[in-house]
Amino acid sequence: MPTARAGPNEPPSAFALLTPPGRGGIAVIRCIGPAAESAIQTCFRPAARSRPLPPAGSLAYGRLLDADGQPLDEIILHRAGPAAFEVNCHGGPVAVQAICRRLEALGLASVDPDRLAAIEGIGRLERNARQSLRQARTPLAARILLDQLNGALAQTVQRILDDLGAGRLDEARSGIETLLARWRGCGRFLASPPRIAIAGRPNAGKSTLLNWLVGSDRAITAETPGTTRDYVEAEAALDGVPVTLIDTAGLRETGETVERLGVERAQREISRADVVIYLVDAIEGFQPDDQTALATIGDRALPVWNKTDLKKTCPERSRGGSEPPPRLRSGQAFLSLSALTGAGAAALAAALLAHLGYRPTAPGDAVPFTPDHAAALERAGRAMAAGRQDEARRALDDLL
């Protein structure tokens, strides 16, 4: 981690909020420069009194105090270098603003993350991590990006370069393949959260399911079929993985202009989605329209038998449809769900992530997190396969 080296027009000691305001459970404030240590030492009180500040590369838990000695927030302090500290605090705006005001009062200049990067003279991968961290939508995404900010990916790429230089070609190839597998299974979800459409016939429970997954009443629900006339888009997290959910209008033939337009937009969003949760109303039963829609969506469909709680408790409400087939022709099995109570939602989330190809990584793992990273690694892999080691080295150097 480079130390701060300010240019002639840059403040020698500064801080910046690296994470987007109000977007996650944690916020990260990076402080650099010769005055950073004295500022942190003044306002930080560690839980372990024997060590006022952690050594470089270490963490400490404690509180950040105001000028009167009152706690502003509980934090995890990471000492990234001799003159570089990262304050990991709660992500709420009140705590973040109070800490920023305190740091300014202690002599650190408030700058934006790009200017802080210019002051530090940091490398490309770290700049990428800072930029991506500002857009992190979930604590899991922030944790993975923080690992890359702290050098996980840069150090791994450097080890691959060292293997290349030493003639350890098998090790270098294995390192590239591991990084590309982590891009496909994890990193790409941070770069571009997958789009998940919720589809089905009118009143199948689509809006209820979106509200349950989002954790708030984002979409209007009612007993009347066809309540949703246009699609509703919302950000959500599945086991910490950021996704975009799209609640669509019910799929059915209609002559009403407004509803027909809603169906057309629903079909467009379904065609754009990475995966489609297709709900079948257990009260209405499996209808020919459901079979047609599932056949049209194809392998992207994840079929779900919804309202199973009402089916069991109110069999008299059944309207004569059939039970769904155990499996579709594509091999997909129906999941059981109550979008109203959330029963079966955990299994649905797990099935969605598996369908998307998500593979979790361990804390501290190197994870490529932009398409440019993946492209450079793929170029390096192709060059190595063709015996062009110098070209592979240049592709990897481009990452750093």
C-alpha cells in the first residue's frame, strides 16, 4: 500500500468517503497523510486499552469520540500503512457525517475519492476497487471489494507474473484459471447485478413476492387480478448478492389497451432478464397459459408453485386447474412457496443463485471485479496457451 505523497497543489493530509452514502450497512472513510496518525490517535479509543493504534496491516475495534469524549460510533479501524487508516463505521448518514466533521476539525481535508487516489499515487487495481466500492449495493459486495482494495487481487496477479518470470508456467496458468473462475462465479455479479424478472398469470403473487424479497412494500398488492399494469424495478440482495428484481404485469390475452401495453412491457423485461421466476397460482392450478409461457421462456425459467399455504388450508378455493408436472421438459423442478408468509423463500434464493452460477468466495480471496479485469486475464490465458509469454506478461501488467 503506497504512502501518501501530495503534489504541490494537494493537501498533505486528507480523507474521503469510499463507499456510497446511504447505500450499505457499512461506510469506509480513508484517512491519509502525516497528520492522519495524530488525528486518529486523538479520537479513537480501542476496546483493548493496551494498544492505542494497530500496527500496519492490522485491525482494531473501538469507538470514535467527539471533542467532548462522547462516542460518535463504534468502528473497526484498519491501519493500511504508516500514514493510511480506514475507518469502517455504520453506513447511516448521521454517523458518517459526524465522523467526517470530527476528522475535519482535527486537521484533515475532506476530498472526493478520486482526488484522494491522486494524492496517494495508487495503482490501477486499487483505483478500480475504490470506484467500485462507492457503488457497492450490499455489505457482502463491500467486503469483497474491500479485500481487493487491500491488495488481494494485485498481490495474486503479481504472484502470477513472478511465476511467469521464473518459468513456472503450470502455476501461472492455474493462477489465471482460478481468477477467471472467480470472475464467472462471483466478480461479474458485483460488476453487473443480475436482472431477475418475476412473471406469471394475473394474481399469481408476483408483487407479494417482490415485496417479500425486497423487505418493503415496493409494489402494490390486491386480490383483484391485474393490479400491476407496468413493471416495477427494485434492488435487493439474495444471501448478500446484489440483484435487480422486476415485477411484471400478469401474462394473459387482453383487449384493454393499458393492460395490453403492460403485458408487452412484461414480455420485454422477461426477454432481458438473466433468470425468470415464473409463479403458478396453486389456487388457480396449472393452466395451459402457464405451460405456454414456460415453454417460451425456456431454460431461464425457474418455476414456482405459489400460495401453497392457501392451497392446504382452503382447498375449497381451488378453481379447477391441474397440479404442475414434477419437472418441465428442460429438467427444471417446481419449487413450493408462500410469497405471503415467506415459507420456501430461502430455498428459492438458493435456487436462483445456483441457476445464475454464483459461487461464494472466502474472505481475503482475490476476485476480479470488472469486465476489463476478465478481458485482460483471458488475453493472458490465450497468450500462454499459444506460447507467447511476453504477451501474457503485458496483459497482466495492464491490470496493475
